[in-house]
Amino acid sequence: MDYMNAPGRNHLFVPGPVNIPEQVLRAMNRNNEDYRSPAIPAMTKVLLEDVKQIFKTTSGTTFLFPTTGTGAWESALTNTLSPGDRIVSFLIGQFSLLWIDQQQRLNFNVDVVESEWGQGANLEVLASKLAEDSAHTIKAICIVHNETATGVTNNLAAVRKILDDYRHPALLLVDGVSSICALDFRMDEWGIDVALTGSQKALSLPTGLGIVCASPKALEAAKTAKSVRVFFDWKDYLKFYNLGTYWPYTPSIQLLYGLRAALDLIFEEGLDNVIARHSRLATATRHAVEAWGLKNCTQKEEWYSDTVTAVVVPPYIDSAEIVRRGWKRYNLSLGLGLNKVAGKVFRIGHLGNLNELQLLGCLAGVEMILKDVGYPVKLGSGVAAASAYLQNNMPLIPSRI
Ligand SMILES: Cc1ncc(COP(=O)(O)O)c(C=O)c1O
């Protein structure tokens, strides 16, 4: 039998979709409603304002698309660019690869800057491309803030600085799918023109909302961008915003209530505390990996991701077997290695509504699996390293101070 229900909760440690908190589950457990009643527009208006906080923007305009991260990508591209436009895009792992594939299929002229998987975006190449582009043929820079396949976080402030150094007007389009609401993200300060995320990641909602935020410069670009767009057209949304009805088509009512509950939880904890919690859990995970004598796929500390750790296994172990065993034997879901790193890494997702003891449970599970597959791990070594770090770095729970 391939599937049998297991007792207890599944330990969900893939880097999205992540665990949904009880408060959010309860908020979504409701009947459908007439979205043309006054209630849904009133709720949407506040959500569109409140969600700006997770982007750290006051000047941006937000859109809540019934879609996934992939749809949010398409929205960012088609609203701001025209077919044939030159884009510089960084290939550093599976998700940046998929975004580049979408850019090419939408007929943009993509200048791909490739790095070894495990490294961050090559910003020296960006600088040289901008230096050579006095005619401003480059219309946009596309970058995945956090590459979920390899656990690499790119430095967006550095990208903005390079654009500014060359006084280059290219738009800065950022995939924040596995970063926003978990990592430090400053849309206004870093001059990001379009930022986007998906509900199933750090927001800890079900999949199905693509949240897009556009700067005034991006909205201006949308007025002349010629890419064909229908479902994701910002113009339709803006029209309904002005009418006060907010929706050009049927929204997912339950996800809107879920988003309300998710934002309330994040605001109650404090966004900066949420970000600090992610940093704490990620550091603890890295201590465990070190204690196991294994390597982080991320090659330099400056790129370490605080939402996902990709762990490299020795060549005699198939990392997919670790993931298979985790699920079958321990009811633990870990992330597979994807594409170039398939079989070589497994991923521990530590993002969303998650706490220290949950993480330690996952790390204990990983140790047992490692032993099962013949890796000479000392049971308890990673848990000891992680818990020692956590115990020394625990803040008081904000709401209980
Ligand atoms: C960084 C990143 N971008 C984009 C996507 C695609 O999002 P979705 O699967 O919601 O379409 C993912 C999915 O994991 C991701 O991790």
C-alpha cells in the first residue's frame, strides 16, 4: 500500500507549502458569500492596504490574484514589458530557471547570467552589462530573492546600488516567493519595482493567492507595456479599485479570510520578530547540519537562506531516499533535490508559522533517517547543537511579555 494515514500530525518541512496555523484554518472554514455584497469589498480594501506592510512599502499598489507564484511572475512581466524587451535574469537554481523559461516563452529577449547552483547571482556581470548599456536597451532586471532549490538568498540592496551607480533606469522585478514575510525585504528602500509572493510560503496560507506589489514606476510602465495580458491585467483591477468593488472576477472568499487571519498573526508577533524568528530557526538548522558533518549546498555564508537549508549528502547516499524514508517511516516531509541537485541534496524548509520545538522534532527525524540510510551520524548530535543555540537565543514570546 502506497499511502496509509499515519497517527499524529504530519511534520511538514518542505519549503512550501507550509503548515497552516489553527487560527487561519478556522478563519477559512466558512461558506461562500456574495462577493458583490458590501462586506467583501470592504475587507479587500483593508487587505490591500495591510498587505503592503509585508513588502515594507507605502508607495506600492497591491494586487491579490487568485493564482500561484507562477501566475504572479506572469503578472509582473506582462504588465511592465513588451515582447522583444531585453531583460537581464539570473539563473542560480530551479526556480530562477523556471522564471527564465517563462520570460523566454513570453517572447522577451533574456540575457541569462548563470551561476553554479549553490552560488548567488553574479552581480559583477550585472555591473559590466549596465556599464556597457549607455543606450538603456536593458528594460528590466529579474531576480529571485531566495532561490528555494538551493537555499541561496541574493543581496537586493547590492542590486539596487549597482543600478543607481550606473544611473540605469531598468525596472527591478523581484520574486519574493520564499522570502517575503520571512526575510528582510524592503521594497521602497531598495527601489524594487515589482515584488511578488505566493500564499503557501511564509504567509502560511493554502496555495492560491499570488500577491503582487507594483511601484509607481511599474504602474507607469504598465501604461505603455504591450505584452498581451487578460487575467493578470493590472488595468482591470485598478478600474474596479476605483469603482470600489475591487474584483474584476470572482475572488477566493475563503483565502481572503485566511489572509486576514494570517496578517493578524504576523502583525501581532511583529514583522521584525517574525524575521528574527526565521533567522534563529535557520541558524539552529545550520548548526545541526554542521554537527552531522554535512555540507550546506549554499557555498558562502553571505548567501545563507533563512527560509530553507539544502543539505548535501555524501555521494554514496541518494537524497531522494532520505525524503522517501522520512515520509514513509517518520511522517516527516522534507524537500527533494531538484533538477541539477536531484539525488544530491535534501531540503529542510524552516519558514512560516513555525516554532523552535517543531524544528527540533524535524531535526531529530532527519538524524534517524540519516542513520537508516547508512550515514554515520551520532543520534542527538544535531538536535543538541541546535537546541543549545536556541536555548541561548530565545526571546520572550512577544505576546506574553
Ligand atoms: C522562489 C520561487 N519562485 C516561484 C515559485 C513558483 O511558485 P508556485 O509553485 O506557487 O507557482 C516557487 C515555488 O516553490 C518558488 O520557490
